[in-house]
Amino acid sequence: MTDAVPSGGIPPRPPAPELRAADADRERVAEILRDALAEGRLDMEEFEERLEATYKARTYGELTPITRDLPAAPGAAPAVNLSKEAQPSGSWAGRITGGEGSSTWAVAVMSGFQRRGRWTVPKRFNCFAFWGGGEIDLREANFADREVEINCVAIMGGVNVIVPPGVEVVVRGIGIMGGFDHREEGVPGDPGGPRVIVTGFAFWGGVGVERKLTREERKALKEERRRERLDRRESRRELHESFRDDVQDAHRRLLDGHQDLMRDRRDRDRRDRHDRRDRRDRRDDY
């Protein structure tokens, strides 16, 4: 007999091991919930309730019942690695942390603001620029949710949003004698990567969106290109040396052939002189 699912949409929690859950475990459960919502197995209310419970879960036992009645995980939550190996460096699962953002708003009135470095982007970040400017740099940021919204109001000012590669960008702002940058919209994101929605209003101002690598990634890319140049240079040097050796070998063979030809010619001339002398000596004998 299966456990009944209460009206709230979350099945009861049976006793389970109190193993601490990782961000990757919560994200796998959230992905199953998103698939169930898209297939119509959950309505929006159930989905929101279960998703909230997922990101609040601290142990494997709290995650287990959330997807028990869904086909993607019959009877158990997704498999958990008991050794709890560290997430790979740069993994999006390790950067979607849940919880609250470290900063939820910013204002620049005839001045400026910056949000950059290691910070947590909330589900909704509001900013306002009047005769000023702001920069919102997400390249090293963590994200409170898989989908975050950055609401920008720029009046005779500007806001620049910088996203790293792998982040999907959607721009929904309105500009009057101003504008929103749509160049990065439509670029597909990495699997499991966050989605950034840029909304708001620009009047005699603008909101820019650009995609940049981090300083470490730029250094790594520069080093990779340097190694490629060195490899190409080494290949050209080896090719040049091989060509030079081939030319020298061909020249040596040609010279050897010429010397053999001259030697044969000298031998023939010597034999011819000897034959002529013999014939002359025989005539003199007669």
C-alpha cells in the first residue's frame, strides 16, 4: 500500500538516513520537478511547494519523499554519492545555492554602483540609475535560484549587466528614447546553467548586456593560445629542419652521383688512352 499524498502536494516523510544532502542532490530533485511540471504531472502550486521544500532540505531523508510519486524517481530520490566528492570547479550545480541573495537592490543618483566578485544574486534584483551608472557583474557570482530576474530602471543613466559564458539571457525591458541591449539574447546556455531575465524601463538611458570571460578564464585562454603558438612555431621549425635535411640529402646524393659519373668518365678515358697506345705499339712492331 502506498502512502497517500496530502493536499499540499508533498508526500509524508518516512524515516530515512540523516545523510547531509549536497547542492547537486537538491538540483537533481529540482530538475525532476521541472520535468513533472512541464508534463502536467504537477500543477503550479504543487511545483512551487515541492521546489521550496527541495531547496530547504538539508538531508537525504528530507529529499527522498519529494519525488516518490513521480515516474522519474519511483520510490526514491536520485542516487546520492555516499563519498560526497567535491563538485568540479566551475560546475553550475555548485553555484546555484538557493536561499537569499547577498544583495537585493542598488541605487545610483548622480553617482554609480557596482555588484561584482563573489556575491549571491537573489531571485529578483532591483536597481535604479538616475544621472548615474551601475555595473552588475555575474561572472563570479552564485545564484539563489536557477532563474533570476534583474530589474533595471535607468533614467538619463545606464546599467551594464555582465554575464559569463553558459548563462542564458532573456531581455524584456522597455526603452523610451533609450534602449535595452538584446545582442546576447538567444544564445543557448549550458545544461544546468542559470537563466537571467533582464527587465525594467529606460528613459533617455540604456541597459547593456554583454558576455565576458573571468580574469582567470582569460588568463587560461591566453596561456592556451600561447601554447598553441609555441606548438605551431615548433612544428614549423621541425618542418624547416626536415626540409633542410631533405635538401641536404638530395644535394649529397646529387654530388655523389656527379662524382661517380666523373670517376666513370676518367676510367673510360684512361682505358681509351691505354687501348690507343696498345694499338700504336702493335703497328710499330709490324
